[in-house]
Amino acid sequence: MNLTNGWLQRLKPCPLLHPVIAKTFNFDDIVAAHSYLEANNQLGKIVITL
């Protein structure tokens, strides 16, 4: 089954929908990022920058 032949291809970028970023961490702070994730207090995504 190829998902790209169905609904996935019909998805268009929508200016009203965008990811919510809860917090951004540097890669050097990966332990703090993991602790933040485990605390389960975020509303949105956690971003790790390199």
C-alpha cells in the first residue's frame, strides 16, 4: 500500500496550521531536553538544534 497515492498527496501547506514549538534546546543540552520531555509539561514540539 502506497500512502503517497492517496490523501497524503492531497495535503497542501495551510497558513492556518503550523507546528507549535514548546522549547528549543542546543544539542549540548540534550539531557535537559530529555528531562523536559519526560516531565510531560510541554504543549507542542521540542526542537534540538545542532
